[in-house]
Amino acid sequence: MLDVGSDELPANELIRYSLDTPGIHTAIIGIGKISDDPGKCQLTYNLTHAQVKSSALSEDQRRAIELIAAKAKEGRTNYFQKSFQDLTPPRDAKVNFGNDGVVVTWHTAYAGDAAIDRYEIWRDGAIIAELPFQPQTTKMPYQFVDRVHIESKESYVIKVVDKKGRVAEIHI
């Protein structure tokens, strides 16, 4: 009989975790065996456990699954997994001054162990906008237009804030 997962590393929890992560709508799931017998078919098992509602897991449930997964292969469970990193500032940030205002652009920050909550745009030490996080799904940068008419070059900061309240920033 085919074993899918194990008591130590339950595959159904890993599938639920992946599909319950904000911004994730697809999971790449390995298929070890396909069988006409649904009880022995990993494809059937995977599809059955992929039927999850968004945000169904509590933070405690998510953390418990993370601790289980960290035990498998020293936490590196696939060949394309990046090493852990803390929350990073937004990348490739730019400011363009024009007649209609100031256009601030950037590419997504990378989350650490908590999802990104929002971006904040600051001008000369004061917050001027909060933008809820949306996954960047194209190569086009995020964009914020500050409709101010300025005589001099203003100082801008883009801050990324994660769900635990941690901040990373870039000065542009």
C-alpha cells in the first residue's frame, strides 16, 4: 500500500498550509503513484486535501506545521527553496519628478517568517500613504503617484511592514 506522508510529516497538513498562505493559490505537489484505487492514488489524495478555504488555519496551526516541516531534510524540502531571510526592503525603488507630481516605483519586498501586510510611503519624514499588500504578479513595478507640485526634490522612504509589525525600509 502507498504511504502518503507519515505520522511525523503529514502530507495533508503541508498541502493545507501551502494553499492557506495569503497570496498563494497554487501548490506544486509531487505525485509518487497514480492508481485506479483512490485509496492508493497520491493524485487523488493530493486533490482531496487541496480543497481548503483561504485563511482557515490559525496562526498556532500554521506555526505547528512549520515546526513539523522544519524537521524534514533540515527544513529544505525542495531543490528551489531559498534559504531563510528576514524581511527585506522593497527593491529597485525609484522616484521620478514630473509636471503632474512625483511617481514612486518599486518592486516587491521579500517576506521573512510573516506575511507582508502593507507598504507605507513617507515624504520628508511624514507618512503620506498606506497601501495594502498585493502580490506582484508581473514585471511591472508597484507605483504610487504623489500629486504634489514641488519646487525642490523631496525625500521619500518606502517602508514594508509585515504581519508581526516589523519594518524594512529604503530611502530614495
